[in-house]
Amino acid sequence: MLTRQQIRQFLAVVDTGSFTRAAEAIGVTQPTLSSGIRELETHVGASLFDRQRPFVRLTSAGNRLLPIARRISREFLRAERETAQVAPANRPFVLGVFPSFPSSRLASGCKQWGPAQLTIRERDETRLRQELRQGQTDAAIVIRSGGEPDNLRFIDLFIEDYLMMLPCDHPLATRKMIQAEELADEVMIARRSCELLGHTSDYFTSRGVRPRFSFKSHNDDRALSLVAAGIGMTVAPASLIVEKVIGIKLADFNARRNVAIAVRKDDYDLGGLYRQNCIRLAQSFSQK
């Protein structure tokens, strides 16, 4: 008999492409996950994954099982959500968020909920979507990238430009636009959490600008604080501007990001408590 845990383990390996990452994603040890997959393969009478390649691939039997497993997983979630309309669960609503979402906006949105109503999990973009599809989170604040899966629905929050962040007293701070070449002698700060890190690097390199870096960090709050202190400048989305920092457009750098709430489409379309919470969540984070 197929179990929900086996289906969950199977889909985790499919979605991550790795037994190691799958185990991390669903919070089990790798031996436990491998044992569950072997039991599932015994039950269906066929190997589901080709383990001889660098990346785990589905066999023909695995490909046949995949749409069935997706459907079973959706039905489990549907049953949980429909039951919740009758007797709402006493657990907090679980929200995933990507690392570079502005702390001030996160705090402002969460303040309207309180600790008993909301749990926050910070994840990278890939894991945000995986955990949402697998039911480990209820909704996620993500950056829309286009070509999104049909099983997710998006509620847009805001669209913003990426700007050159520099201290308000910098000689270039009065400009409306800055050419990349004007920054050749400037000191930079690298935001390791930036989803456009590679694109930004290519932009400057292609224009012959190879600055010295005074600081490199995944911590956006610290990076922008050091910009305010005059330790360097950095490229960041407009929502990360803090006191004593100004954001100015870079010439020919037209990157923007569309920030949205991602929810499970099937559950959202059912209406009821899940939909109400998702709408409330979007309203909380749409307010500045």
C-alpha cells in the first residue's frame, strides 16, 4: 500500500534532483529517505530512479508514476484544507520568504499577525517553491520569474527597480543617472544574497569596471548600513534603501523585480480559510 510519506519522498527527489537535497528539504535523514524510496519501488515492482548518472533521473516507471503522485499529493492537501474549513487547525500560518526581501517591510507585514498566527521561514527561491508545493509552507513571498508552474497562483505585491546605492553625501548623490564607467575608482560592497549577482558582475565587467570590494556579505541590512557609513556602494532593489542612503539609476541597467505572494492554486480556488489567510497576507505586505 502506498503511503503519503513515500509519495512525499518520491516527489522531493523529483523536485530537487538529489537524494541529499530531498532529505534536507523534507527534514529526514538520507538513509530514511533512501529506505522509503526502496520500499516504494518494491511496492510498484520497478526502479523509479536512474542512480548511475551524476544527477538523479526518473526511469520510465518513475515518469509514469509522477503525474499519479502529484495527483495523490494534491488530494491529500485538498482533504486537509476542506477539513480545515469545518475545524480550523490551531497551528500558525506558515510563510516562506526569500533572503533579500526588505526587513522593514517583513516586520511591518508580520506585525499585523502576531507570533501565534504566523511562522516565518527564510529560504532560497528554489526551496520556497518546493516547500510550498509539498505543503510544508502555506504561502511564500517570491520573485516572479516567468514560466511559473501551473499549480501555483501569484498575488502581486510590488515591482521595483535595482539601483546604485550610495551615501547621501557622496559627490554623485545629486545625479539622476550614473554611467558605469564613472564608478571605476569607487569601492563596492557585494550583496551575496542578490538574485542578480552574476548579471550585475557582467554589467560592470563588460564596461571595464573592476572595483575593489570593501565588504562581502549575505546580510543586506549590514551591507546597506555600511553604504550609509561611506564604506562602499552597492546595487540593490529600491525597497532596501535605508536612512542616509540614496538610490540612483545606472545607465543601461534596466533590471526590475516583481515581488509576489505565491499560493497553491488548487487550495486557493477552494476558498474558505486558506484563501482568506492568503488574501489577508497579501494585504498585510502590500502596505508600506
